[in-house]
Amino acid sequence: MPPVWLRYGLRPQSAPIPWAAVARACVALAAPLAAGFAFDRPAYGALVSMGALSGVIGDTADAYRMRILNIAVPQLFGALGIMIGTLVFGTGWGAVAVLTVVGLVSGMMSTIGAVASVSGLLLLLNSVVGAGLPMPNPWWVPPLLLTLGGLFVLVLTLLAWPFRRKLPERVSVAETYCTVADLLAAAGTDAYEEKRQAVTQSLNTSYDLILARRARYHGRSGTMVRMLSQLNVVIPLVEAAPAVHLRRRPLPPEIPAAVRRLADDIEESRTGGGEPALPAPDSPSTRAVDSALRHAAVVVHKADPDPYNVDDRLGRPAALGVRIRRAARNVLLSGSSWQYGLRLALCIGLAQALTSLIDVPRSYWVALTVTFVLKPDFGSVFSRAVLRSVGTAAGLVIAAPVLAEVPLGWWDVPVMMLLAALIPALTAKGYAFQTAAITPVILLLSHLLNHQGVHLVWPRFLDSLIGCGIVLVAGYLLWPESWHTRIGHRLADAVADIADYVAYAFEPEAAGDRAERVRTRRRIYRDLSSVRSEFQRALTEPPPTGPRAAAWWPLVVAVERIVDATTAARVRVNHGAPEPEPAEVAEVQRQLRELAEGIRASKVLVEVRTELPGDEEGVLAPLRQEVAAARAIASPERTPSHTPANPSPPGD
């Protein structure tokens, strides 16, 4: 049997086939080829299809405005990249120097955000392709054709805009309400933790969609204001859920059903509904749910919310110019940005230098492999290198009979339609599957440019192995932080933030600023989401990193329960429970800060005292129990060096 980390990477993810994306990919990649053959310019058609391939890979957003950004902006950087590559084609060591600098810039750009990451990727990829393949003259033709291909994908994407029935943002908000209904229905049961994670993810997605769209407006859009207010008023329901869960008594089914009716009203944009019929509350926690649900019903059914009385919770986005300057400053002053940029530049420089010293046919594939493997948002570098080799081998198995048996000409058009359909269908299954789908498409397009046919197959596999080897040595083994998990450090930061959250939640002078408490809590849950992402990445690392990462999982869950217990205590105080004593709050803070220091100080956590004295009937009793449990987990009996026999990632 393959090792656990490899089986984890090769396991196909459960995802539906995006049939609309499949249809777009077929048309976007095959139509330019047909046009190229019709006008006796197959090389031109291949370049347009290459640009379309970049657009198909980058079309990952749900909201149409974000899709425009995700496709159009990277195409500009891709055009710049192919222009740079064309200008240094055949210059030998000059091309090595230029591509190394481009690798540095591309790597630093990738740390800004999703759109910048794709833009940096296309900048480097197209520079490598332009420096390795002869392009049509004059110099401005290749960037024009690649940009035309990306714009063709954008046009195909926007054709469905007039026929859309619902805004993606509105659907996302409605789905958030449904996840909250599931959370309330699961309160008091073992399914609560899974549902709470789903709520966190759904809230993140909805806020990102709405705030990203509103960032394009200096004024306020009435539709966006209404949806943002609907999203904001679901937060009190989320806050009340931990208090209900601690009672270990399920809520009446009428309450989750009422939340689902609100979700339907949001999705259909219905207004003017009546007050929900709810059972009478019988405790502080159920009173919190009742109050939050009735207020949510009023806001959901309100046709025109006051645009000047909407709290963004996560903060209004700054103007575009301000955000560009802030991102540039952060990139230039960030150590991690420079570190990743230098790491990518080193590997690209080595790949180009190696292929300049050794006769490697069509050597650009080595640098392409380095770029794809070292991309920062695809998971573990080590596992990507292995999965890239596996995916390339599978893609070559598909490409070999195509290049050997299909004659150059019109038969390439239906073949390209079939191969293009595999890209969106397999991309959601995992990195190895995406590589297997993209490889034959790139080989077919390369065949149209250099006419090497089946002779491309074996050199491409060797180039991929060389590229993966460069990444494993110069991009992985030489950078110790890349093969050590960062879960402990990120978890320590989250625990320190929780200590501040506890202080803010129960200090009398902060009692009136509920919006700031909500922002702090959302920020903590976002931090914990990044911890979960790091945990998932670490599971794909080979021993000892993967097994050590798995041992952190109980502590991650314990810290999330601390946040829930804090929120539940605050909700109970808001609805009649007595305020905790300041000394009790201070003791919980001190214990949390000690826990954060212990996590940050060593991979093998120090043993700590787990007794937290206090009123066992008080509002902070559940919180003290969760803190004690977390500190008990963070002891030598349960350290990262003592791993469970069969660790399972979340969701298994």
C-alpha cells in the first residue's frame, strides 16, 4: 500500500461535475483551433487556445464581478510575460537572468491574494514559454493572441449573465442561513462541531463575496446593503448556538424551520413577511435564540434597510488605490514575501541554468514544472512534486496515442474538445487529476507550434522529473520551514487572541461595543480556519511532519471549543445571567496566555496546571472547563512526538 500522505493526495475529492464550465472549456479551446485551420494559421490558433487555457483555469469564482477580475487581470500579466519571454528568446544566459528576476517578482506577487497569485503565475509561465518556444513575428503578435484567448473565455462566461436567475451573493447568504439552521438543529448533539465548521466557512464565503463586490463602489448599492444587513443579523443566532449546545437539550424543531424559511425568503428576495411563530423561551440561551431570530426576521423582510445604519462587521473595504498601496508596502516589507520570491527565483534560475548547460530538448518544460509545483496555494511542496510526477505520467498516457495517431489538421479540433472537457471536470478532484488533464492539452498545443508529434512525450516526462527534482532539493530540502509544520505557531496566535477576546467580552467598559466583539470573534474563527488549512496541508507531508501534525488535532478542536464557550457565556450574561467576577475573568486570561506561550515556545509542550478554581455554578464554569481541557491536552502525555495510530483529518 502507498504511504498515508500519498494516498491522501491521490484520493479524489467528492465534487460534482461543473457542466457549464465543461461546455465553456470545450468551446474556448477548440474554436480558436478551428479558426486557425480555417485561415491557414494553426500557430495563431494554438496561441489563442493557450490564452483560453489560462482563462479556463482561472475561472474559479462564483460572483460575476469576481470572475471578471479573476480572468481579465491575470491576462494582462500573462501578455506582459509572453512579451518578456519573446524578447529574451535565444539570448542564453541573458534569458536565465531575466527569468530569475521574473520568478522573484512572481513569487512576491503570489503572497498578496488570489487574483495577484494567478497574475504572478501567468507572468512567470508565459515568460518561460516565450523564452523556450519560437513565437510568430512581430513581437506584439503573441501577447495579443494570448490576451484574445483569455478575453474569449471571459465573453463566454458573461453570456450567461443576462439569464441568471439569482445573484450569487444572494444565494450565498441564503446558504449561510441554511447552515445556521443546521447548526441550531444539531445543538446538543455530536454533530454540532461539524455544523459549526460549516457555518464558519459559509460566513467567510458570503462576507468575501459581498465585501469584494462593494469594494468596487465608492457609494452604496441598495441590493448589497440589504444583503449585508441580512448577513449581519444572522451573527447573533450563531453566537447563541454555543449557549444552547452547552445545555445538551435540542431546540424545538420550529426554530431551525423558521431559519430555513428566512433562507427561502432571502433567496427569492421576498419582503413583508410576518413575525415567525416560535415556542416560548425557557432559559437565557433560548431567550437569546428567540430574540436573535425575531430580529433577523424583521431585517430579512425589510424592503429598504437604512444604508447608514449597517455595520460591516469585518470593516468596510478601503478605496482601490489605498489597497494597492497597502498591498505593495506589505509585499516589499514582508519577510515571508521575500523568502518565497527568493525560493521561486532560485529554482527557476537553476532550471534555466541547467537546461542552458545540458542539451535538453524544449527545455522550457523544466521551468514550467518548477512553477506549477512551487505554487504556494496548492498544498505541500513535497506532495505536489510527487503528485505532479504521477499526474504528468497519467497525462502522457493520454497524450501519446493522440499525438501518434491523430494527423495534424482538422481532427485536432474534436480531440481538443474532448481533452478540454477533462480540465474543469478533473480539477475539483485534486492536484494530480488537474495535472493529468492539463498535460495532454499543453502537449497538443505545443505540437501545433513545433510539429514534434509523439516525440514530445518522453522528453516531457524527463523534463518533469528534472523539474520536480530541482524543487525537492532547492525549493524544499534547503528551506527547513517548508518541511516543518506551522500549526503550533498559528495556534498560539489564535489562543493569544482568544485571551484578548475574553478580556474584551467581560470588561464592563466594553459591554456596549457589541460590534467590536463580533469583529474580534470573526477574526479568531478566520485564524482557526487558517490553522485547519495548515493542518490539511501538513497531513500531505511525509513522516515525521505529517504524523506530528495529526497529533495537534485534539488541541485545535479544544481551542475552538474555548471560543464557543466564551461566546456562550457572553450570550447568557446578555440575557439575564450574572456577570462573572473580574478576578475570575483575569484568571482565565492568564491561563490562556500561559497556554499560548507554551505552544509557541516549544514543539514539545510544557506540562501546565489544569485546575482553574471558581464558582462551579457561575457563567464562566463551562469556559474554565474548556480551558482546563485544552491545557491538559497540551502536556507531555499528548505531544506532537506521540502520534495516534491512525490519525484522521477533519471531515473523515
